[in-house]
Amino acid sequence: MFSTNQPLIMGIINVTPDSFSDGGLYLSKQQAIAHARHLIDEGADILDIGGESTRPGSQQVSIDEELKRVIPVLEALVTTNTPISIDTSKPEVMKYAIAAGAFMINDVNALRSPGALETVAQNNHVRICLMHMQGTPQGMQKNPEYKDIVSEVKDFLEQRIHAATTAGISKDRLIIDPGFGFGKTLQHNLTLLDQLDQLTTLGVPVLAGLSRKSMLGTITENSVDRRIHESIAAALLAVVKGAKIVRVHDVKASKDALAIYNAMKNFDVSQAI
């Protein structure tokens, strides 16, 4: 059901009114489910459902509100053959999502909330993505600073892997995400992308989420709804640098681009001679 032998595409479903790219478009259960099925038809390998925006400056929502947004959508999609991830940092939401059939917990806070480690440790079939973030979404982009962005992100993720395994979570359940745009300047993001392969030495799959982000708009000056080309380029660069999962809005375009990449990787030059 889930293998990272070849790069996988995680399709984004924001059941929120305020996400940076598509806030409000899929806020109702019916809209979110229809969008999810569209992403499945386009070839998504995983679906990532989020009920709380983590864009810079976003505000937290209550546990009840987040549950109301994501659980009905999750329950409607678990019967598909596509693994479902829930994007949350709240242990209470994790608990309900796992009980409803979630395959993965995608946590921008890397299981640092009280009770988060214990919640996922009790469910040994669930995958977990640990992400790096400097600060919180409310203020992370005000003035992010690092002495060595790559080594600091790597050290943090290594510490969180250790915390997870110490809590009884087997390493083969873990995925890491450097957190592009989460408490990082454009230069930080580009440095991380350029040296993403350094994170692969931690021994778990790397997930890269670059789709439509402001770092891309800063480079091309395109608005958030016109960043498909730079998003595909960034996803491919991440895969070249070792990412096993790319989290994207534009599944079909990403799938086609990766098909070319995989064809090149699997091409046997001896057969062409």
C-alpha cells in the first residue's frame, strides 16, 4: 500500500478558510471529498487532509473545529485505496483520526505537543512525518535566523527521530520534512533544497513541500495561483536531491513530470545501442 521505492505524490486537501493557496475552496465536506477524488483520479499516491492553516500569521483553531473539518472527510475517503494523511499537531485530533482510519500523521510540530508522542506510539501501524519549524506559524517568518541552516535542521530532525524511537515508535514508521517556508528566508530555503541530500543520511524518507510557496513567488514574481511551473521545477529538484515524497497542489502536472524523471532513471542505455 505504501512504498518509497519510487518518488510518491502527496495531494493537498485544505479544509480551511484561510490556507495560503486554496483557503475556502474546499471548506465543505462535499467540496473536500470531490477534490480528493479528483486528486486520486489524477494519480495521487497519498492524500493529506488539513483542518488548520499553518501559513505565516495564521491563527490556531479549536480542537472541536478541527475535528469537525477533517474527520467527516477522512471517514468518507478511507474506503478508497489511497492512504490518507492528517495534517495536525493536536494529539486529540491525531487520536480521532487514527481511530477513523488515518494512515499517516503529518505534524509540522514534529510530535512536540504534550501527549503527541504517546498518542502515535500506541498505534503501531501509523506512519508519522516529523517537520522542522523555527518558531510558530504566528510569527515564524518575522526574522528567522540560523548559523548553519542545513546542520541545524538536520540536528533537530535527528533529535526528533531519537525522541520518537525512544517513545517506542519504530524508525520504519518515520518520515522527515525540512519545512520549506516554516521559519526560513528565501536563502535558507534555497540552501536547504540544494543540500537536501544531506538529510537522507538520517535513514528515513524525506518529504518536500514546496508547492506554490512564497519562496517561488519571490523568485518568479508570479501570484500564488500562477505558480504551477515553478512548483513542478522545485518538486523535481527535491526528488533529484533525494526526496521520496513531494507534497503538491497540482497532482497531474507533478505526476507527468515524475514520469519523465522515472523513465530517465530507469532507461537502459545499452538497449539503445
